[in-house]
Amino acid sequence: MKKAVPAVSGILVGFLAATVFFADFTTQGTSTSATPTGEKSTAEKVYIPFGQQDEYYMFASGGHSGQLFVYGVPSMRRIRTVPVFSPDSATGYGFDKETKEMLGGFRWGDFHHPAFSEKNGEYDGKYMFATDVANNRVAVMDLSTFVVKDILKVPNTVGPHCAAFVTQNSEYLFLPTRFSAPIGQQYASLDDYKTKYNGFMSAVKMNEKTKKLEVAWQVKLPPWSYDLSDAGKKVSGDWAVVTTYNTEEATTNMEINASQKDRDYILLFNWRELEKMVREGKADTINGVKIIDPLKVKSGLYLVPVAKSPHGVDVTPDGKRFIASGKLAPAMTVFSFEKAFEAIKNNKITEQVKGIPVLDYASVMEREVNPENALGPLHTQFDDKGMAYTTMFISSEIVKWDPNTGKTLDRVPVQYSPGHSVSAEGDSVSPDGRYIVALNKLAKDTYLSVGPSHPESMQLIDLASDKMRVIQSAPVDPEPHYAQMIKADKIKTIEVYPKDETNPNAVYQQKNARIERKGNEVHVYGLAMRSKFIFDDKAKRKDTIEVKEGDKVVIHLTNVDFDEDITHGFGINGYDQDIEVQPGETKTLEFVANKAGTFPLYCTNFCSALHQEMNGYLLVQPK
Amino acid sequence: MKKAVPAVSGILVGFLAATVFFADFTTQGTSTSATPTGEKSTAEKVYIPFGQQDEYYMFASGGHSGQLFVYGVPSMRRIRTVPVFSPDSATGYGFDKETKEMLGGFRWGDFHHPAFSEKNGEYDGKYMFATDVANNRVAVMDLSTFVVKDILKVPNTVGPHCAAFVTQNSEYLFLPTRFSAPIGQQYASLDDYKTKYNGFMSAVKMNEKTKKLEVAWQVKLPPWSYDLSDAGKKVSGDWAVVTTYNTEEATTNMEINASQKDRDYILLFNWRELEKMVREGKADTINGVKIIDPLKVKSGLYLVPVAKSPHGVDVTPDGKRFIASGKLAPAMTVFSFEKAFEAIKNNKITEQVKGIPVLDYASVMEREVNPENALGPLHTQFDDKGMAYTTMFISSEIVKWDPNTGKTLDRVPVQYSPGHSVSAEGDSVSPDGRYIVALNKLAKDTYLSVGPSHPESMQLIDLASDKMRVIQSAPVDPEPHYAQMIKADKIKTIEVYPKDETNPNAVYQQKNARIERKGNEVHVYGLAMRSKFIFDDKAKRKDTIEVKEGDKVVIHLTNVDFDEDITHGFGINGYDQDIEVQPGETKTLEFVANKAGTFPLYCTNFCSALHQEMNGYLLVQPK
């Protein structure tokens, strides 16, 4: 690396880890009064009166909650919690047959990065993708219903932290691994780390027709940690970039041992070319997956040196540059895709590392940017003028700067320690430049205390004038690692599920409600309506299910209230069973009646003045 | 019943169930501008600038989420989600040994009513109690940590919907049952409902020293549904009141069959007297529980007729009156405790029902209140002047009225269909009269759409002037059935868990971190600190746990960062294990290593600039 960027010394590393610096915020305006010029007061900027709605949806990852949090912006009100990777008592997610199978028995997830589907580099408002660092899964949510449609457990993929990020026409989402492990997570001693462990990157596709996810192909990578990533846009549309750390290949005490070298790499790859190699049979097939080995192919993958342990790497809206943030070095580095393409063409290769050519730093780097006393740069977002906003974890601020010149334009303190940030339509080819939200890791005493464990904090920053202004602080459950913000009118939801007369489990007319016994299986075809359950229209008690101990009980339940906002719940007291049926929806609940007795069943979702009377019984006769 | 209140006819019942009426809200102010008089604008009234904090905590039940939602008022920001009756991926609640055992294997809960502990009828800010309608449990949360300390599964208790409510010095919390069932939920045909099914009421106590809950005694009740309840205060401090419905003892099609009679009852009981009977040996002992049978005792329990299918019953702050709300009758009925005591003394008994004397309605009733066109009264709260605020589910409004005169004082539309409401310190002997929050069941198009399923909605109403004003709408997850609001300065939280040198599982010094094998059990005594795990200080890799397939693994983990807001998570990739250790806390995770392989472990809670490096491995050698 010809021009080293300033690196934080080893001693300082420990110090940084234990201490949080706070930028001076004595000048931060907290007045709520309207200005004399008639501008809205801070309070009024975030207030949505009844009858009006928010301008943007913000979809924030819920981290180790396994959930997605949906907020309205600018009010910063949390409108919905969508369960994704963990079961949910509130909606019966993980209890009905379909979602139980989809969750695969896992009790928790670690939802890292959300990504909207894109068309021509714009969010199209159709789907949201998500990845699970805990149990190596990827999910897709349908934005017409806000419900997860598929979850895929991705083989050879250990902690897809830097995903999901999608290409500009949603051809792929890529999942590089944060952790290295032997293929298939087989056992191998850490003494054999360099030879038996690997990183992986998976190219996942969604079948638009079935809404199912599938692994298209994978790339075997050196045993490093792969951190954040971004897909190219326009001129760089066939490319993607990923940060790496622990290129030291350390196996213990990572805070010291993975921070030894003064540089790590950005991994650049041309997915169009890799896809072509797979088509041409240049990939190995291991356990049914096509895997590209960099040692066996000559192109498609490149490394660029970068200041040690980078966190974020972000492609500018015009697709011309990618910006890496130092984490342990107080600098952002601006790289040029065009210079990188030129360097590849002209073979500006300094060495080969594990079969991957390393591009000459100076030939690709455009500018190193080092705002005074700004520490811990993590992640960059953009506005409508192409200006960059980088979160500073250690100095607790957002710095606005010009990627064309490196000039610092503005700084605003945030409370405290921002990880990511998200600007309005900020990962698209045309950010809105309206708002940016800092996703802060520490709240300290920002809110009323809720014990030793504090909430995280999100702060809304107004970008309407040249001077950034924090206008709202919203506490948030663990833990938004990243978010995306989309114009409200891009999301088109349905109000009720349409009737599906071809669904053999659905019952839309009371006269068709019935209970059928097949051996020791009892199949219930029932319906829910304000304010009763009908399981068997011919029975003396239509709202009772009576079975024998040991029977397998299969309950198909249709909500026949085709009416906005009339969701019914179905819970069985003492039997630990719980599902939800939204207006027009049919769900299936399966369980074995392994306990004899009398168990009231009831609607859990308040649905009418007689909701309280919407109950019946599950009776299980003893053997 | 001498003077029948107007009852809704059977035909109208079906109509009400299917239709929601909306009150006219064209006059509702939505302006955000400051008034010329200098009064704060609506937006400013709910805006808390950085550096200031909310005035009140609101603790809202999360219904079938099984969780508790903690809000700040007036900002209506949700500060914390506390898992209570269902496991929680975000905090590892239900994953560590202690909370896993506490949850008892249940995957969901239906948190109905929260209740603060009280001293002299005032919230004392020490504990919060909660009940679970789904799986018949009661919980206690410590308000110094916001963590659940105990959960008790209450025998013979089927759907404790109307609980928890506590007596004025927290002597008891009472859990009457919404559903009737045979004792111990044994099997019995619904044909034998009148003879074999019963309601129950449980008196539960907390042992202040151990923080454990226990059943003190129970009362066997007729097979009706017991709905809402309240404990007496001051003059009525030894008493409590419970609404009933389905005194018809119907077993099917409840929306019609449980609404046949034009009256149900309020159950009054003198818990001091019942407690004495138990002491005097007048209770039966069934399955180890002392149970009072009304057929065998002569006093302590009374019924008062009330307009059909009442929902709420609420004791006035002065303890002199209780107010029942009609649900299916458009009236609130004001009863007098003093008149009831007089009626009991003078034996004004009209009949005995299932061994319980029925007091003469006219002798106890003080006033029937029927605001014009106000439909579906459910629940009443109070202000500092003793004025009553009743939610109207069907006409979607809150009506303010004077219990002394029955006069309607004010009405405000809410959006839409309020169930309960909560006023500041509203269940205490001295409500604050500052705010009331309507807990609305339907949001319709109040917020950006999130699909066929909508959030519920909470609306904050300012009581500063004689005219109620809705000043904020906050979407909320399913489903706040009830809430309590407490002055912020009453809650005293701790910042970090104190060191407990007597805890054999805790490790506060790195040199004591160790792994001990006992047969096929591996015991890890480890610690978490910014930014590493230390499991075995003497090992080559201190942050690796290596075991054999089939071993039982017991990991004790202490967070030695005694520093505000520095929580560590501990997740094992691919092993579905996840716990959280708050500052200073020690937790235990137990599991069987039933899968060989390589599994990275990592900190899930962002804790420092080197959080990403806080990882190690669980290695499971194959058999």
C-alpha cells in the first residue's frame, strides 16, 4: 500500500473499545418554538395530526429480536412489528403449520440487514429481503401483506452479517459470511484454521412466481471475516463490493489479533462474470451447490487494500464510486469504479492472495477523507445532491461531506454511538435528501430509565436546510443494525385476502363447516366470524371440538369477515396453541391432543362488542 | 330487579357485533399551531426535546404478545418491551436456565391486566403484577430492573381475564376466571356443565422476601364468566367487586345464548372475612389448595344485579362507590358501598343463587347514567376531582361525567372503538387528572397501511382544561387490554447489577475464568467484557469452548462491565442458543451438544467499536 492512511495504534484500540467519546452538543438546538420567520417548530416538524399520514416508511432490522420494525417518518411512530426469524406469540407466527415449517424449529434469529427489491436501481416497493446472522437464513417479505413468504437456510453460510443487499434489478441478493468455518460447518480444530476454514459468499435468487428463495451459486473465499457490502449501480451495476477484516486469520482474542495489520481489503466482484462461469461449468458441485473456487478461476474477483478493519462500504448513487469507512482508522476512503476497471484492464496487480488478484491501491483510490477529530467512521448514506453522510461511532456524530472534494460540509452530534444510518431512499440511484435517521447503539439517559438494560435510540435528522438538525429521538427495541426508508406511496397493500375457492382448506359458508375423522386424525374445516367460531355446522354445539387423547388435530380456520381491520385470533387455553387469521385468510393449526381435559378456546384479537363471547371448547376425552 | 335499565334487544345484539358506529369528530382540533394566547401547540404538548424526559411511565399489557409495553407519556414513545409470558429472542428470555424454567415450556401468553403494587392505595413503584389468560399464569416484575422475577401457574384457574388487581396494601392479587371448567381442567361433557363446571377465584400473595408468588386460597364459584374486577379502597378496602356474564350458563353460541337475561351480577366479596374463614378451617383442601365453597359458608360473598353482560366495574378513588358499565346496555350504574353494607346488615336479600345471597338492587344502586347516544360503555377511569371517564366501544368516544349527579360533562371522539382507558395514577386513591389514554381496538386508516392486519391505536387525551382534547395517536402492537400510568419519579431503577461474591456461578476476575469437565457435563465459568469473551483463562484460546458430541454444556456467564448501558449478548451460530447479560449480571445457559461441528459464538448486543470482534467458537467433536 503506497500511501498508508493513519491507523489507530494497538494501545489505542483497547482504549477505544472501553471508552465512548462524545462530541460537543452544547450548540444543538432543542427549542420547540416556531421561529419568527414562520418556519415550523421542531415539534411541529415531527407531528402528524389525525387525518394525515407519515411521508415515509422506515423498515428497521430488529437485530437479535429476529423481527422487523416498521416506522412512520417523520413521526417516528412504530406502526408494526413483523416477525421474521423468531416465533411470535402476538400473531401466532411459528405456530400455524406453514410458518412453523418455515421457521425450521429455530427459536431465535439475528436479523441484520433489510433490503428492498429494486427495479432500475429504485426501490419498487414489492418485497423486502432480510438475513439472519444467528442461524444462517434469508427471508423474503411480501409488501402487499407485510408477511414473510419464504425463509431459506443457506448452506455453507455462517453469519451472513453483511447481507442482504440486492442488485439493481433484484437479480440476486448476496450473502457473504461474517464467520469462517469448514464447509457445511463440519468439525475441524482451530489449529487447522488456515487450511480447513473458509469464508463463503452465496448468490440467492427469488423465484418471482413461487415467491421461493433458492441458492443460485456460491464463491469459496479465504478464511477472513466479511463485513458490510453494497451492490453497484448503473456503470457498476454488474459489480458488488464487500469489506473484510481479520485478514490476519486470527483464531482467538480478535479485538487484538484481528487488528494487527495496517490494512485489510475490499473485495470487488463482477457477479455477471461469475454467473457466466457457473453457466460455463467452471464451478464445482459440492452437496448440490455450485461453488466457484478463486484458485481455479482467473477473473471476476479482486481485492483492493483499505485502512484496517473497515466496516461499511457504500456505492454512490451515480454508481461511480465506493466509499469505505475505517472503523479503526479515522478516515473514509473514496475509490473509483472506473479507475478499478482501468486497473484491471491494465493489469495493475500487486500480488495474488489466496488466488485473488490485489489491485494497486493508488490506481483505484481517489481520495482519503479525514475530518478533524471524527473517530470511528462506520457507514455512509447519501442525499439527492450526491453528498455523503458518515456515522462516527466513537465521536458520536454524523459528518456530511462532499465525495467530489473530500470537504467537510456539516457535522451534527447524535446520542450516542451511531452504527448505521439511513437516508430517505438512500440506497437507491436517486436518494430523496429529505431525512436521515441515525441508528444509535447507546441511549444512556435519553429516556426514562427501564433498568440496567437501556433501549437503543434512533434520531431523525432534518436535511431541509444546509445545516443538519436532530428533530426527534425515538427509543427502539434491540436492535436496528440497518434500515431502509421508502416513499409511502410506493407500498401498495391489500385490505383483505381475496377468496380462494380453489383452497381445499378454506370454508367461506357456514353450511360447509365440518369435522372429519380419519383414523386417529381429526380434521376441522371451520370459520371465524364476528362473533363466533363455527367448526361443525351440523353439531349440537357448533363451536366445540371434541377429540380423543392421542388424536392428531388439524384445524383449518378461515376468517370470513371480509372487512378492513377485522382480524380474529384463535387461542386454546392451557394447550399452548395460538394462531391469527386476518380478514379473508385461511390458516392451518396442527397438534397432537396429548393431554385429556377441558380447554376453552377463544378469539384473542378484539373484534367486536361481543368479542368476549367469541369462545368455545376443545374437549379431549381421556384414553 | 325493581328498576330495569334499558337493555339492547337480541336482534340489536347481532347488529352491534357486526357494526361499529363512529361518533362525529368533525369538531376535533387537529391544528398544530400555537394559540394566540401563548398556550403550547398540540405538537409541542407531546414533544420531549433531547435533555428532558417524559412525566409518566405507562405500562400497557401486550395481550396475546405475552409482553409488557412501557411507554413514556406525553411523548407516547415506546421505551421498552418487557417479555413476560412468552419467550423473547431479543433478550434471550426463556433461553437461560432460570427464565426457561419460569416459562414452563409455554410458547405464548395472553397478558391481560397489569397492576402496580400499592401502599395505602397509592402506586408504590416497586412491582408490577400481570396475568395470563392463555395458560393461566400470574407474574411479578421487579421495577428496579424491569425484569420478571417469578411466574406461577395457578391451579383451577381458567383464563384469569379480569386480573390482576391488587388490594390497597398489596395483601393480595385476585384472579377470577373468565371461563368455567371442571376442577383441575379435567374432562367433562358440556352436557354436565351446570353440575361439573365451575368458576374460581384465586387469592395470590407475593412473598416479599423471596419475590415468589403463591396461591393463598381460592373460592369456588358458579359456572359463569367473570369479567373485570377492582379492589376496594379506604372505606371499602376489605372488599372487591367482579362483573359476571353468562349467568345463563350457556355452553354454545355465546353471543346469543349468554345475552338472554336482562341482568347479570356484580360479585362483591369481603376478602378479609374470607381470609378469616380459611384461617378458621372453613375451607376444603383440594389438591393442596384451600378452597371456600359458597354453599358451605354463610357470608363474605354477595351478588348485586346489574344491566346484562357488564364489562368493567371500577371503584371510585374515595372508595365509596363502584361503577358498572353495561356493554350491551347503554348505561353505567353507580352503586354505593355504604348502601351495600347497610343492605347486608339489614338483610335486604332477594334470593340465594348457588349459595350466594343476592342483594336488593334498589337498596344498593345509587344512580343509572345514560348519556344520549353513548353506546357500549366498557370501562371507567377517574381524575383528581373524582370525575369519571367511560370508554364507549360502539360510539367510539370517551364520556366524562359526574358520579355524584350523573351529569355528562364532556365527550371526545376517539379512533376507534376504545376498550379500556387509563388515566394518570387512575386506579389509585389519588388520580392526577393530567392525562387519559384511550386504548383503541381499531385503527382503520389512522396510520400508513401495513397490510390486512392493522395496529391497534392508543390516543393521548389532555385533561388540562375542562374540554378533553386528543393530542396524540400512537400505533401499538397487539394488544393493550389495559394499562396503568405512574409518575416517573416513583420508579427507582438500578444502573448495574451489584457484585454478588456469594454467587458460585459468577466470575468477576479473568484469572478465575475456567472450564470444568464432570463426566459428560462441561461447566464453563466465563465472563464477557468489552470486547471479548473469556471462558478459560489458562487455555490457548480463552474464547473457545470445545466439547464432545452428546455432552451437556452449562455456561455461566458474567458481564463484568459495571458500566451504564453496556449489555452483552451471547449467541451461538447454528445452535439456536441466545442469552443476554446486563451490566454486572450472571446468567446460566444449559444445553446438550447434540450436533457435532464448528459454531461461532458472538456478542449480539452492540457494545463497543470492536463489538464485531467479540466472538469465539463452540467446537463440538463428533462421537
